[in-house]
Amino acid sequence: MPHRLGPGTPLSQLHVITRLARATAGAASAVCVLALVMTAPAQPAAATPTPATQAPAAQSLPLDQAIAALPQAAESSAGYDRAKFRYWNAGSNPDDGCDTRGEVLVVEAVSAPTVESGCRLVGGSW
């Protein structure tokens, strides 16, 4: 008569069966991975880059020349929408009413704005 698992099966037998099932599954997985590795095609040799695909040669320039070589473009705020950035935190001093945006604007100003109540910034330039 075959042995059946059920409510009366001792825990020690269930433990052994569970461990055997896990070991079998692990061994089967290892065999599958090994089979894939052994049958995988060898990597093709790297193609020799042609002049059209080669990266430009690195240059070594003094800092002032490297900065002068950077491309320049006119400043643009096209696509900026302040409403997309509504999650400003309370800033370094939560009691002064200035959020992080307001604090950064004050610190980064070329000419400082007047800070009114509620951190309303008046004047200034950036």
C-alpha cells in the first residue's frame, strides 16, 4: 500500500520530503543553466572600428582653452512651467515662511530682493 501524505503525516516526514523537493528543484535548475552555458555560441570577435565609428581622440588642453572651446547657446526657459515644481519643502528655517525655492533665489541673486512677509520676494535680479 503506497504511503499518502495527509493530516496524519508526521512533521519529520514532511520536512524530509520538502527538503528533497527543494534539492531536486535546485539540481534541475543548475542542470538547465549548465546546459545553456555549454551550448551557448562563442562570442564573435569584436569588429575593428572604422574611422566613421571611432570616437574622437582625447585632447589635453589648458583649462582656459578647454572652457573657451565649450559651445555656447542663448539661455532659454522654453518648456519651463513653475506649476510642475509645487513640492518645495519648508527650507532651512521652517518659521521664516521661505521654502527652499525662496531661499535659493535670495542666495543666488545678483542684486538681493526684498523679502516681505510670507517670503514674498520683491525686486532683485538673477
